[in-house]
Amino acid sequence: MIYLLTTVHVIVCVFLVIVVLLQSGKAADLAGAFGGMGSQTVFGPRGSATVLSKATTIAAALFMVTSLTLSIMSTRAGKAGGTSTILDKAKKTATPAKGGAPAAVPQPGQSVPIQVTPEVGGQKLPTQTVPAPVIPDPRTKQQQQQQEQKKQ
């Protein structure tokens, strides 16, 4: 449904642009600048509505209706979970998978499991999980020392 409505919207947009560009200005004559009657109008300066002006009015109304409808449909689709933003994706990856507790950040001195694939003599051995120690970042230690000195 949204594809059909988008197609109609694009067609109406192109039609509206063409119809507006085909129209001539209301006061295109030199006499129109001084309040005189234009040479192209029959019933005075305001004149009757031409076919192009009626087509412009109809196309503008259709443009507004399709714009509002597409906006409402996309808003409702977003609430239903059909589309997600970058922030929604970040929240999903940040939430823990098991137990509901946030994943603990490993501290220096602890170990974390990593998977390695050893290679001996050009042959790959099966993948193994081994503990790897967490080494403190020297920059972080320097920053902590600087903050402690500022506090004193």
C-alpha cells in the first residue's frame, strides 16, 4: 500500500511542477504593474479560473493529502517496530543476553576467555578457548595519578 501511495505521490509532484511552470504570471504585462487590466484577462485583473489554475489547485490538494497520508503511515509503521533507528540498534546490542544483568567490564588482573586457532608447522589445529589476562592501560594509570594530584 505504501509503495502505491508513494508512486501516486511522485506522479502528483511531477504533474504539479509541470502545471505551475506552464502558467504565466498574473501581472506579466507592464500595465499590470500599475493596476491596469492585463491583456490576457477577459474579466478584469482577477479573471476567471483557467484550466491550468484549476489543475494546480487539484494537484496541490492531492499533494497535501498524499504527503499527510505517507507521514501518518510511516509514523505508525515506526511505532509497530517495522523500522528501527541507530539508537534502537545500539540499545539492543547493549542489553545483556542472559540473566538480565549487565555484562561486567573486566578489570586489570582478571582474565577473559578468548578463542585462538593454533597453527603448528603450517597445519591449523582446532579452535581452543584460553584465558587471557587483562593488562592495565598505562595511559589510564597516568590519568588516575593526575586526577589524584589535582585533588590534593
